Amino acid sequence: MIDISSKRRTERRAVARCRLRMCEEAIRALAAGTLPKGDALAAARIAGILGAKRTPDLIPLCHVIPLSSISIDFRVAVERGEVEIEAVAHAHAPTGVEMEALTAAAIAALTVYDMCKSIDPGAEILQLCLVRKSGGESGLWQREER
């Protein structure tokens, strides 16, 4: 594990995003909240938050960070058969919160998949990535559109 004891605490924020693509029947049930397992977006939000809090337990060599907040938002695009997940992690810490944001987005996506798989086992989780991070010595970093 990297020694961060000499680093100063700063406001850290990270934004991660991913998408799920699924069949029309599954995306319509997700949007309507009529999936057999219930409200997938509510369950995925809670799962993503719990995942972010457990990041050091899941990813070797991650530091335990006192998270100030985790938020997870969903954009369901029925016409494209996709749901976009965005997770934002925030902390006042000596190291970044990128892994917490990425873990939150990934766990939320896996939860949505789990709740939709009875309708569409071929649903895909796509493009998990860091979108933006700020704080610390490196300051702001933002993904350029590709």
C-alpha cells in the first residue's frame, strides 16, 4: 500500500459512469418499475452506495477513506434500450475517491443486471469509466469525449 501519511487532506470528488444495454421488454419494465424483483433503480442505488463504502474490502491496496457522500443517478433511455449510471464520490481525504466512484457505478450496474436478467440474460454492462476527478496535488482531470 502506498504511504499517504505525508499528504495533506483536501476536498476530493470523483465521477464515474457506465451504461447497460438491454432488450425493449426489459428496459420498459425497468422504466415502469414492473420488474419481477421490484424497483431495480432503488435497489441499485443502495447497492452502489454500499459498494463504495466497501471498496477497500474489495480492491486490494485501496486505502480506507472517510467518505462524505456518495450519490448515484440513473438516466433511462427507453428508445435506445439503455440506462446510464453516474456515481459521484466525495471526501475530505489525503487520497482520491476514484475507486469508490467506479465501484459504486459497477455495483449499481450489476444490481440492475441481476434484477433484469430474468427478462434479458443477454443485457450488457458497457463503458465503465472515470469521467472526472478533482482535488489533491493533481487538481482537476476530466475525460475528453471520444
